[in-house]
Amino acid sequence: MQRINVTRSSMPSLEEYVREIEDIWDSHWLTNMGEKHNAFQEMLKKYLQVDNIELLVNGHMSLEMTLQAFDFPKGSEVITTPFTFASTTHAIVRNGLKPVFCDINEDDYLMDCRKIEGLITSKTVAILPVHVYGNICNANEIQRIAKENNLKVIYDAAHAFGETFNDIGVGMLGDASCFSFHATKVFHTIEGGASCFRDEKLGRRIYDLKNFGIHGLNDVQGIGANAKMNEFCAAMGICNLRHVDEEISKREKVFKRYSELLGGVEGLRTHSIQEHVKPNYAYYPILIEENEFGSTRDKVYEELVGHDIFARKYFYPLTSDYSCYNSSYDSNLTPVAKWVSDRILTLPMYADLALEDVERISHIILSCSMK
Ligand SMILES: *Cc1c(COP(=O)(O)O)cnc(C)c1O
């Protein structure tokens, strides 16, 4: 049997990619906002149904530079979630800001809006929630809290590519939203990312940050860095965008098969799609409660590894438990996040995952419950 990983990057045919990059051999223009970059940016803007977008070299720099573009005073506090990928917390800390961890909901793994207001201090400047596994945060409530307390809202939308919430592109929520197009994501540009934002002035700041603040040939107006998307990545994005709807509908089949096979089992929680959300089927997390299921998440994980199947403990550990952070934070203050993180497992999920493999994976998981 072939090894199965948690994800497998989708790729256009080699011929399609070669056709797309042929122009680059004519132009010799490899990066710096070339034709592919600009065409791809326009295509994405339509696909994501957003008003403003800026492409970046990866999702992390989208988060880091979007936060930087707000120019918050150093030492300000940003309310965020510890149930996320390293990038979210690092982006806050690398900007000289302080993450303040809010607990999550037990059912959808999103920031628990009831706990946000209790964390607001005179130093709080922003809320940075994550649309975990493509579940969309309670944006109305977050907006209300932000408005009453004069806070900015920046979403980590790395898991929410192409989704809509009440028919609105998720990139339109909050003051800004950051997407990742990493190779492991539902849609990718090899490495890549984008920031969507409400205020065009913020967009100009992000542009300066991604391109050294250069304007024209003779002036540099901002103290920027370099986080541009190159032409080869943009070309991959153009190709992948042609197929992404088909990829998502194939993922839907995988998703449904997992739900059929694993649904209704005591102690094993499957994933469900929120109302009012057009989903992207990016992930299939299950949550295992030891006493009811009769086995732990870690045992199920190891059993799968024994069959050359690599699920992922995602997100585990909480970012507040990383050794680079655990002396400054106490994850017992976010008990639900801790509880979820100890029980969550994301299963292999990609467009070309065979339904027979979904069945095999599911049977191995179910067999653990008898032990
Ligand atoms: C992937 C991811 C990122 C970082 O994106 P990169 O493109 O890998 O830099 C940030 N946040 C979350 C939640 C992610 O899943």
C-alpha cells in the first residue's frame, strides 16, 4: 500500500503550467509585479468576491505585514486564539505586539465571542480570530465588540479560501483578512498569500511593506521589506484557479464519505458544515473522547501510522504551549482550547484521495474503538 499523507498538493497538468509560463520566456520578467502577478490578482479578486486585495509571498507575510500596516503602538495587545498554526501568534509577536489568548467554542473551534470583552484592556488594539477548518467566525458579534471598543479586526482566513458567509466573500469581513496559498492548502500558488482589506490606505501601506516602499524610479516613501509574489507562483495560481471548483467538489465527495462512515459513533465527533457558509472542504477534523470511544486520539494516530497513513494532530499543541511561548502563557486559562487540542485529529483530505482509501482509513479508526 502506498503511504497516505494528510494532504497532497493539487497540480495542473505539466502541459498547462508550461503553456502558462511560456510568456515569461518571452518577457524575461520574473518578478516585481509582472503580467502574471497582475492578472492573477484581478482573477482572485473576482473569485474571492472582495473589493481590495494585495498578493504576497506567503500567508505568514500577509498576516505579519497586514498587522504592521495598522502601525499599532509597540506593546499593544491583540486578542487572538491559541488554537491555530504557529504563524498567527508569531505574526503578532514579531510585530512587537502582545497576544492575549481567548478561549474557543467546543463545537466549532472558533474564538468564543462571550469571552472577548473580559480580555479587553486599555492596551487592546485589535482582535485576530481564525476561521478554523473553514468554519467562519461569528463576524457580526466580533464586529459589534470591535466597534464598541474601537478595535480593529483582522481575520486569519488561511483555511477559508473561496468561502462565502451569507453570500459575501469571507475576505470582506473585518478590517482585513489574510489568506494562505501554501502548497498544503485547498488552493495554492506553491507558496503565496493575499491580504484583503477595507481601507485603500491600508492597502497602500501593505504594498509599501511588500516592495521596499519603492514608488517610481527615484523615490522610496516607506520603510518596507520584500514580500512580493513572483511570476512562477502567480502562473501556478492562474492554473490552479481554473480547476479549484472541480477540486472542491471532489473534496466534497471525500468529506461526505467520511461523514457517512464515521458519523453517529459514540465518542467520535465528525465535522459539519455551518449554515450560511459555502464550504471549501479543506479539512476533515475528528474529535475523539476517550471514555466514550474507548481509545485516545494519540492511539488512533499511531494505529494509522502503523498502516502508513499520516493524519495530523492539528492544532496540537496550542501555540501558547510551544516552548518559545510557554514561559509567558498559561494554557489552563483557555481550557476548552486545551481540551480540543488534546483530542483533535485531521484526517487525510485531498481531491484525489480515493473513496476506497477513505473507507480503509475509517475502518482502521473504528477498529480502535473495540480495543
Ligand atoms: C497555513 C497557515 C498560515 C500561514 O500561511 P503560509 O502561507 O504557510 O505562510 C497561517 N495561519 C493558518 C491558520 C494557516 O493554516
